[in-house]
Amino acid sequence: MASEIQLIIFDCDGTLVDSERLCNLALERQLAEVGVRYSAEQLIANYRGVKFTEILSSIQSECQLTLPDSFETEYRLKVRDLFDQQLTANEGVAEVLKSLTIPVCIGSSAPRAKIEHALNVTGLEKYFDNAIFSAHEVGSWKPEPGLFLHAANTMGVAPEHCCVVEDSLVGLQATHRAGMTSVYYAPHLEEIDVFGSTHIQHMSQLLNVIR
């Protein structure tokens, strides 16, 4: 590594927890209730890591419709129910968090309530000691670097000593703009170079990267 890593910033959805399919299944079902047909797989392919309001704007524009005011509330209730029933931590995440000796935090585009719920359901909350940074509170969404820079500043670590673990291209772009080391967690892709990131297929490989 070019610089000693003193802080690891984890994305949450899709990185720490296996939530992408569940979130998009909830969105598929919520859209179906208003007569819009997208599969969860289509939604993941098109919108992984994208700000939720931008996803809705894109769908409304493409389908030429206006979603009801209750849409997001009902969607988030569906997500919560699916998390309670099926959410798990990604393979190797708990073991890696347990073994790390440097500070960690979360930088996520999700609302804090959703992040905290995911951590509680999967038993990961004990590793973060409330070191959670939500784009909804910071007011900066990926691919802008503001969320990660705010997290680093709050944690007292210079950007060049931060490593961000992400599963989305917008997250990797935000990391690049923030001047931080980036790790691309993509279990189902072969070796790939995106924004100068290090690609890993299993979370246990993160330990080799930061060493």
C-alpha cells in the first residue's frame, strides 16, 4: 500500500450484508402494486448503489408516471420485513471485523434506521460502536466524495490513510474522488480494475490488502 491504512470505511448494503437482492425484491413488489414491471435482477443491474430518489425519478421518467406519496414508506416496510426474514451478513464479514485491529466505520447511502436494522439483524452492530455515517444525514451522496470525507474527518484520519470497501461503481468513484484507497468487493466478477481499486471476491482477502 502507498500509505499506512488507519481507518476502514465499509459500505453497508451489498458489502457487509447480503441485502441487494432483498432491497430490489421489495422494490420489484412495490412497483408491481402500481402496475410497473421490473425484476429485482433488472433493478440491481441498472441502479446498484444509486441514490434511491434518483432511482425513483428514473423509473417515473421511463414509465411516464407519478408514484404515490406513500410509495417510499411502503417500500421501506417491505425491506424491513424481508430483512427480518432473510438478511444475513456476507460470508467472512464477521470474521474479518473480529480480527481487525484498526478503527472501522460505515459510510452508506441508506438511511440510518435501515443501516442500524441491518446490523442488528445480522449481529454486526457490536463491531461499529455507532460509527455510522449516512448520506441522508451528511447531505452528500455517492459518487460525490463528501460522505467519505466527512467520515474520515469525524474519525480523525486523513483521507490518504483511509481504505473504503465498496460493491458499487458509484461508491468506487466517490472513493477515488476522496483520494482514498479503494477495495472493490465483487464476489461474482473475475479480476477487474475500476478506478484503481483492488478487487476482492471474498471478504477475507481484505486482510491481505490492508497489510
